[in-house]
Amino acid sequence: MAFKDHGRQYDLVVFGATGYTGKLTAKYITTHLPSTLKWAIAGRSQDKLELLIEELKKLNPDRSPPSIETCSLNDADLSSLTKKTFILITTVGPYSAHGEHAFKACAQNGTHYLDVTGEVPYVAAMIKKYESTAQSTGALMFPQIGIESAPPDLLTFALATTLREELNAKTADVIISIHNLKSAPSGGTLATALTISDYFPLPTLIASYKPYALSPVPNPTRTPKVGLLTRLTGLITVPHLGLLTSSIASGTDTALIHRTWGLLSTLPSRKDQSYGPRFTFREYMKPRNWLTGIAIHFGIILFGLIIVTGPLRRFLARRVTQPGEGPEEEVAKQDEIEYRGVASPDGEEYGKKKAVGRAWFRGSTYYLTGIFLAEAARTILEESDELGLGGGVYTPALLGRVFMDNLEKGGFHIETQILEE
């Protein structure tokens, strides 16, 4: 399919291309996106960008390499860069420290925006500051489109779609489990977790992680009930998913998925995809056994305390993998990630029928983030007029089935079916 004729110099630019995730994104683009793509890699160091060009040439010698754009982290440089491109992919984090310049420039210049943040307080701040600007310029803004939140968001969308299409039902609740995760964090991920409280006071952090904090629709009255044992130990048993425990990504993913719910509820072009007024979402992870599950639960509590404890947090930040670094590529190829989910239809007439599904990928989870970014860009380039979206801040699920089909070709798979308990 032909790309949209947009009249700008580039179809897309990868900003932060010499960092760990940025480099993987550039490699995927080189080997998988059409050779007609007009693109550039951008960053502060001309020398590092030139070295990356040489790596990309080896991956695909028959393809013309991307252009180079040197750009620093300031309003002037990023405004100039975003005016040249239809889409900006930025992998420069932590976003709470470094992200606002790019977000602001895209919103102001009508440039579509993709990032991989998992920093919900940052996303909340950007929505508050710049969504109205993006709405006026037509910029489609997609934060959190990496492994942080895209897989559970897309699996939830797929489960709700299955209930709607096969049972003609709205969705009452979705429970997602991180069923399998074999991956080491990059320096950027660790830096994000250990520095976020440097940029947001504790009350702001707490408020932004409330389940519906990112939703454009006020908090509904229905919330899922969690038993006392689950609150104390983290353990819960869910039909089709088995024994589960607390997930360290729950707050991040829940905020984004409830934003998806709110957007589908309010956008005229997407109301037919609405999950329904009684929708709730919960996320857990699969432990090896009940003892491991309890340990994970209390480990997450301890990590939360570390994040808000200045001296200990700074001590750890100096001793972990640093931003721009990550697992060796050959090691990362052994990564695995799998999510499983179950969705209940809203209504007693459906009996014990449920939508059950899974989403999975075999290979580097950071390479998967590059796949998400590149295929989201492809989807916007090919389908921007068909998405039915005006300017604003959106979620991965709003890119719809075309995006999911593109991801399937890249190796990220989603399957769903209707089962009875």
C-alpha cells in the first residue's frame, strides 16, 4: 500500500537512534519497511550516527541508507526537526527528564508522535499540557507504544472485539496475566524506574497511577473486588489463567488500558468498538508456585519503597546498567514474552462463556519494542486517513486491526477464542 502524500522531507525520523532501543528500531526499519520509505536517524553525535549507518548498510546492502540529522535536546532543534517529518519516533528517555521537548514540538507542528515510555505521570502531564494543541494541529500522539503497555492493551482490545463479534456482547471485565517473561531490563528501563520520583512529587505519582487517571471519561462507579487474601499475599486464582500474583507493570498498564476504554467510549468514529460502561481491568503475573508468588508481591512493595527513598534509590541508580546500554543482542535473542487474558461478557444471558486469548513473541523484547514503533509508523503512513482519528493523545489499541495485522508479520502474535468455564 502506498504511503500518504504529506509533502514533508521525511516519512519518519528515529530520534535517539544510537541508543539501545533506537538502534534496534532502526535495524527493523532497514530490514522490514519498504525501500521507498524516506527516513532519517537523528541524535546529538554525528560520529555515532555515521557508525550506525555502516551497521545498517551491512544488514541490507541493496537499500539506500537513511539520512542523518543532528539534533540536541532543546525546543529549537526539535521544532526544526519535527517540521521536516510526517512521523517522529523518539526513544530518548527517561521521558520525564528528556521527553517534553519532542512531545511539545510534535504537538505544535502537527507531526505524528511515537514513544516507548512507561512513565504514566509523564504521559498525564503531556496530555494536560499539549493534547489541546495536538487536537488543533492534527498531530496523532502515541506514547507507551513499546513493551511497557502495548501488548496488554492490544490483547484487551482483541478480547473485547471477540466478545462483540461472536457474542454481540459488551465487556464486563478483563484479567491479563504476564504468563512468561524472560528478559533483562535495559539501562533506560532501570533509569526510568529509579529516577521518576526526581521529577514528580509523591502525591502526583499516586494520583497519576489511579486506574482511570488517564481516561477522558470520569471514573465509573464499578471497580473490581479483590479479596483480603489477595491484598495481603498478592495471590489469586483465575479460571483459564491459574494461580497469579501481583504484577510490577499493573499500574502502568491499567492506566493506559483505561484510557483506551475512555477513548473508545467517547470518539464518535470508534463508539461501535466501545468495551461498555461496566468495563474493568486487572493485571497479574504467573508465578512458579504460591511461595514465589508471595515473594514477588512483597518484592514489588519493597521496590516501590526504594523508588521513593532518595539515598537508597540514588545508590542503586549508580550501580545498575546505564541508559543506552542493554543485554547483548545474541543473549537477548533468547528472550520470550507471553501474555494471557480472559474477558467476561456483560450480561447473565451469556452464561459461563468467556473470551480467552494470548499474545506472544519469541526474541529480544527490546527488538519487539522496535517492531511496535516501526509498524505503528507504517500503519499511520498507510492508514492515517482511515483511522478515523483527529489530533490528540491516543493508545496502541486505537491503531486497530491493521496495526495488529502488521505486527503479526513482524512476529508478534495474538489469538483469541470463546470458551466456557
